[in-house]
Amino acid sequence: MSYEFTLIEGDGIGPEVTAATIRVLDAAGVDIQWRPVPTGAAAVESHGTPLPDETLRSVQQTRVALKGPITTPVGHGFTSVNVAIRQALDLYVSLRPVKSIPGVPTRHENVDLVVFRENTEGLYSGREHSPVDGVVETLRVITDRACRNITTWANEYVRNEGRRKLTLVHKASIMKLSDGLFLDAFHAVADNYPFVTHEARLVDDVVRGLVIDPSQYDCMVMENLYGDVLSDLCAGLVGGLGVVPGANIGDRFAVFEAVHGSAPDIAGKGIANPTALIHSGVLLLRHIGERRAAESVERALFTVLERGEVRTGDLGGTANTAQFTDAIIAELQQS
Ligand code: NAI
């Protein structure tokens, strides 16, 4: 079977890590034609906007996209191009599986968590204004529809992937109305999933607990900004931003991207770690039903990391992006 998907290379290290990921997916034998579309700082030069209509149209046509990180340029009408893409395509789930990587030493072993972050509303929408000098108001919109959508999706995932528990991360003790609405939606949806263990915990309690003993959690669902902060904390538990994959998923479209940003400090040097985006590519393959290829890529990636001979600088190695990618492809071809 052959596919055509949208490719958003992104800014900074985006072109480097997307190129690496495409090489690995190609080596896994999945026939994907990529349709590159302009987005981010580069698109401002060619199209006068960081998010041209053709970019969204392409994702709507191909339904799936691989995306590098985007830097939102100042002064072009967007608080965040990433947020705009998620909202325009109603990609209401941010899925971030966080798993210990063999051979990457961290404080905790066998970390295996999944973060589901509501992706379209909440404080992260960045709706702010200044009514008078020296005062800023930020709008935090939470809807029952969005809370039920993300919570239902999370429960389906827990059930289908054979996970054990779903924790709602909230602060309804203070945000009694908005987080209270999320809490109510969580409990209402939970009734439909009697075989999933449900619990609700305060966000401050959860972050402390994660640092001390992440094994007490399994899958966690939460509002947008809590998810932004918590998934970076979880990335720190397994080796940092260079290794954690992500997916933005809605009922019709899906965009696969790493948790990390465009890393301007190392952009263009050819030293970025492509692990996170290659792992996002694994999520993409699973999403389209190419499970065998997904497993082969994941195995090859983990084998190379575990062996430890070829690693990028952020994981204490000396390999560059291309050498690390070559090692994964060689492993794929051998197996
Ligand atoms: P960042 O994730 O780009 O960088 C943080 C640190 O992690 C830097 O030291 C960087 O070198 C390192 N790092 C990140 N990814 C790495 C990789 N694959 N390999 C090796 N080292 C890596 O976060 P920062 O600096 O806060 O953001 C930079 C830009 O990226 C900003 O414009 C931000 O808005 C954008 N951004 C975009 C995202 C997206 O497109 N989804 C997500 C997060 C940030």
C-alpha cells in the first residue's frame, strides 16, 4: 500500500530531524510520498505568513502530517503557529507516551507513562489583553465538549492499549468552575469504562509524585497548560526533550511531531538528536495500521540507543544526526 502525507519541515533543527525520520520510515519499507508545505519562518519569506492556507488544506487532503518544530515569528498575527494548526484542524488530543529508553541512564528505571493533553483550549490558547496600563487579563476557556472529547479518547486508548489506570490532573480546589467542569466530565465519561481504574489528583501533588516515584502513575489526562508543563517534566524522567515523541490527533486529521522545539542553539550544525521525531514516526505508523513496520523501527531505534556506540551529544555521545540515523537504518536492514 502506498500513502501520501503532508510534510511540514519546520524551523531550526526541523529540516534535519524530519529528513532523518523520512529516511528511517523509507528504510522500514513503508511507501510514503511526502508533500512538503511551507510553514513557519521560512513561509514568511515565500508567502508572507507563517501559516499559509495551502498548509492546512494539504493536511485536510492527506489527513496525516509529519511535522518538525516551528518558531512563531513575531508580528505576523499568530501567538503560536503550532496552537493555530491544532485549533484549525481540531486536533484535540496531544498524545505523549513517555517511556524509559534502554541504555539511557536516568534516575528512575522502567518509566512508562502516557500524557493526554487537551490541545485546543485553556490558558495555552494565549488569549490575553491589557484593559488598562499595568494590567493584563488572560482568558481561560474550558468547555464540557472539549473535556469529554479528550477524556473519552484517553479512556479508549487505555482500554485498547491494555493500560491499567487513568488519572485526571486538575486544580479544582482553586479553579472550582473550570477545572470543576473537567472533573465532572471526567467522572461522567468514566462511568462508560468500568474496567479502567480512574482517579483524580491535584496537579501539584502529581508533579511531586512524578519526581519521587513515577511508577504510581500510568496514563494521565489534563488541561492544555498543565499538559505542556507536565510532559516536559516527564521528558526529563527519561532522558530529555530529544527523546520524547508526540502526536496531535483529532477525529479526522493527525499531525505527528516531537515534544521539543526548534532548538535554535544547535540548528544547522547537524548534531540534533532525531530520536523524538523518529519515535513520532513510529506513532504515525501505528496510527495508519502499519504495526509491523512501527515495531521494526522502534526496535531498531532502541537497539542502537541501548548499544550506546552511536549516540548524539545530548545523550553523551559524539555522533551527528546523519551517523545516528545511518546506524538505525543499518539495524533495520539487518533485522
Ligand atoms: P527547545 O526544545 O527548542 O530547546 C530546549 C533545549 O533542548 C535546547 O538546549 C536545545 O538545544 C535542546 N534540544 C531540543 N531538542 C533537541 C534535540 N532534538 N536534540 C538535541 N537537543 C535538543 O525549546 P526552546 O528553546 O524553548 O524553544 C525554541 C523554539 O521552538 C521557540 O521558538 C519555541 O516557540 C519553539 N517550540 C516549538 C514547538 C513545536 O513546534 N511543537 C514546541 C516547543 C517549542
